[in-house]
Amino acid sequence: MAKCKKAPKRFDQINVIPFIDIMLVLLVMVLTTATFIKQGIIPVDLPQAQKADKEEKKKEVSIYVNAKGELFFEKEKVDLKNLEEKLSTLSKEQAVVLRSDKASRFQDFVTVMDILKALKHEKLYIVTQK
């Protein structure tokens, strides 16, 4: 008796489950990276006041540490005590940008970080070059 070889199984249907899995992963990636928050969606006609003070809010405050270890707060030379006083007057929501020279001591950087941590500033950005 001779053994019969089975013919290769034909695929009459396409398996779409892996395709659906890939599309769901792509959808999740798009949804997590997209920004759906739009400011000013509800139109509001604000009232006017004669004696209203216009609040000028800066987006960020800059601290510089040069190669000599000198500290600057918004381009004004300060020492550690003055820097701490100036930072203590800022809101905790205020963004602080630290620009430290690559030739400066690491201790100067850590000292500024300690002051910010003691004052509970969490919005800190460190500027580097690419």
C-alpha cells in the first residue's frame, strides 16, 4: 500500500487578527500623543474694570552659571543668598530654566538644584546643546 501525500493546506481566508492588533496599537499611539485640549473653547465676553491691574506673567525665569561659577538671575549677577531670596518670591508653578556652562563646576549646578528643591520648585528645565 502506498502512502498518500497530503496536499498543502489552502488558505481560503485571510487571517485579519494580526492586522487588527497592529491597527489597535497604532490607534493607541496616536491617541496618547495627540493633544485634545483646546484653550478657549467656550466663548466668554469678559466684563471691563476701570482699576484692574494687568498681571504680567513671565513664562520662565532663567538662571545662569558661567565657567567661573558666578550665578546670574535673569542676567543680573547674584550670590547664593540673593538667588534663594529671588527664587522664594516666585510661584511654585513658575518654570525655571537653568543654563550652566559646561566648564563650570558640577558643585555649582548641584547647589542651584538644592535651592530649587528646598523651595519645592518642580518645573525645572536644563538647557543643553545638541
